[in-house]
Amino acid sequence: MGANASVADAAATAEEATSAALDLTATSPPPPSYDPPLERDDINDYSASIPSVLWWIDQMGSGRRLIEERMIWFWHDHFAMHVRKIGVPYLAIQHVHLLRRHATGNFADLVHAVAIDPAMLHYLDTVHSTAESPNENFAREVMELHTLGTGNYTEEDVVELARSMTGWVVANPIRRRVGLAELDDAQPWTSLFVPFRWDSDNKTVLGTTDNFDMQNSIDLLLAQPQTATFVATKLYRELVGLDPDPYELATIADGFRTDYEILPLVEAIAATPAFSSDGAVRSKIRSPLEKLTGLLNGFTTPASERVVRSLERVTYLPFSAPNPAGYAKGLSLLGPYQYVHVFDLSGVVTRAPDLTPEETFARLGIHDASSTSLGVLAGVTNPDVRLSLAVASPEYALV
């Protein structure tokens, strides 16, 4: 989630730091567990998700399994959803657990799992999609945002794909659906396929005609060469901060396309010359969440409910993407409103230690602060104000 101060301090070379960031041998504590809610008041209790949000943010800043947390967040942004649109916080929590299980595993498995994940079925309305009235929301987003990318499908493909994705429901223990005997023995809040709600006629998607259902239509999307290129390009920009060289991208995407294994894709991107080049340094605008995790790591501070309020103000709270395209990126993070609320984040450190300007920046993983920024910090005597200024500095705005 940015330069991890403890990892950087322990590494003698950039290669050692990269290896440490990709190391998955350390164990992490299990996420908080929850029983499926069965009563109406419990189902809509949004406060129930807060412990999971705080636990996850703590993992991001812990330094134990850095690439795993980076990838969980990447997929959370890629398969974006909002807990209030879903309406069941328990499902949003389970959705992120699903991402955690697949984060560095296999992308094909991940797409298949997300497609029938109860949270996604609710968020993009597939749960209401029937043969008589197919809903196009997930069909559109799975092509545009999750696999192929814009320009690689037609509106007719959306219509036909939506037909193939009908038939899936979620076992809501409160709203048992009359006539759906399949729900009688289903575990609460699990997804299941109801054949009579599925459009079993032939559909033509991306030039191929078959009686597609959810799973083999996802297979069709994964078989398109554009999918590997789209995902590899997006992850390259995430990890490097630059657009990939076309030749280099073709090689990386070809490797990814063979088996859709995620960790080898990450390693291939990290092995490119651009990854550690001067041009990649501070090539991305740091998100509020990245700023926060840098603070938590540098000052060994646990996340608190204050974190939730601060991230909510700048629409960067986990489980709460502003739209299906995910969270804001780039220049939109540098507006005056976002800048003012940067100071909220530094408040997670309840009492900043009295450090020199250089030491303050080093805790944030910055070892090349300008003389101007160092001078600004040297001009204040209050350690809390000094930390706030470091978090608001140009050096910390970029990663």
C-alpha cells in the first residue's frame, strides 16, 4: 500500500525490499467471523461491518503479507460494490473474505466465484434477473470493468450475456420466495441456481452461439485474448504507476493468459525494468487509504472508528465504493476537499512522538524529502502538527 517503513529499513537493496513485499510465508490472524444474521434488525445492522473494516485496515498496515493485502484491495476496487446498495452488511463482509481467499491465486477462479457471490448478485441486481426479465447490470460490468474492457463487446452482447446469467438467487431467511422449493434447504445467505428462472434458449455472445449459463459464459469471457491484456494492463498501472511498454505488455499478458495465475503475473510485473525505474518513483497519486496505512505502519497505531469517519468523508471507505467502476484515482484525489481532509488521517496517531523532520518522514517511508519540506516541519514545535504537515507534504502525496 506504499513504502512500508519497516520493510525498507530491513532491506539492503531494492531487490531485497521487493522480495520481502512479495513474501507470503508469514501468517496472518484469521478475520473476524460472523454468524449469518437471521433477524431483520440484524440483517440491516451496518455497524456490524465496522470491526471487519478496522481489522482489514490493520492488516494492510501490518507488514506481514504486503502483496496479499495490496491485491485484496486491488480486487475490491476491480469488483467494486457498496454495502448499502447490497443492503446486507454480512454479505459485504463475506465478499471481502472471498477476495482474500483468491487474491493471489487464480483469476479465472476468482471471476467465477464473484459472479455468483451473494453480495455481487445483490449489488448488480442479478438476484432479480429471470428468463422473462433479464437484468443487464452485471453482464455489462463484467465485460466492461472485470474482463474485456471498453470497446471489446457490443450492446447486443450485453443483452445476450444477461440472458445467460439468469436463474441465480440468494437464500434470504426473511423473504422466502413462494414457489422456490430450492430455498427450503439452502443455508442462509448462500447463492443457488433455480433452473426454471434461467433462460435455457440459445444465445449469441461475442460471435459464439450456445445455450450459455452463468459459468460457461464466464468461460467464454476468459477465453477472449482481450481479458488477459485488460487485467494485466490495469495491474501494471497499479503496481508500477506507468503505462506499460506495448511489447513488454504483450509478453506479460501472454504469460497470464496461459493459466490466469495471479502471483506469477505480479512477479512478472515486478521483474520489469520500469518497476524500479526513476520514472516509476512517485508516478501515482497516493490514495487516502494508502496514506492511512502508511501512518498505521510507521507509528504502530491500530485503526479506530475515527478511521471509518475520516475515510467515509473522502468516499474511500472499504466496502463502500462510490460506483461499480471503483474508487477515485489520479487527479481527482487532489481536490481541495480531499486535501483538507488529509489532516483527519493524521489524527489516527493520538500522540505523535517528538521526532526530527527527517525521522518523521522516515516513519512514513520517505527518505528524500526536499529541503523546503524539511524546513516547514522544522519550523513547528508541536509533534502532532509536524506529523500532520508531513502527511500533507508533496512527497507524501505521491507514491
